[in-house]
Amino acid sequence: MQTHTEVFLVEHLHVLEGGEESIKTIGIYSTREAAQRAVERLRLQPGFRDAPDGFTVDLYWLDQDSWEEGYITGKSAGSEPGGNSPTNGADGDEQGTSKETA
């Protein structure tokens, strides 16, 4: 049985005036604890402190596809929500990831 190495991706989303989204990849960490420490280091910094709840910590596995199917764009998917989701699950998470707000 092949085992995969876990890594934790930290990103930050800040929704700006007018609805524009600013997404920043903060880093990739070997443990959830290291990822949480990165969040705590940045949470009070300029910009981040304006959206302190915008951090997410996502679990990924090395050498494993997180997206295993094709996709359709919103234009070709019609108005159905979740049209780009690989699992079309209710939560919209990608396969192979575990999302949590930091």
C-alpha cells in the first residue's frame, strides 16, 4: 500500500470593495501546526488584519491528483452552482483536500 506525504496549503482571501477577490498563497507546510503558526504570524499584519478570517488551511497529498475529472466553465455549465466542482458535492471542496478556515 502506497502512502502519501501530507502537506498543508495556507491561503488568504480578502474580498475588496466592489466584490473583487484578492487571493494570496501564503505557503505550503509539513504540519498543520506549522501552517497555523504562519496564520498567527500574519493575522495582525497590514492588509491581513483587515480580513483576519480570510485564512484557510487545506490538506493535500504529494504525488496524488487533487482534481481527477474534467471541468466545465460557468458559461457552459449554465447557472447551476458547483458546475466546476470535481465531486459536485454540497460543500464544493476538491477531492483529496480537507478545507478549514484558520
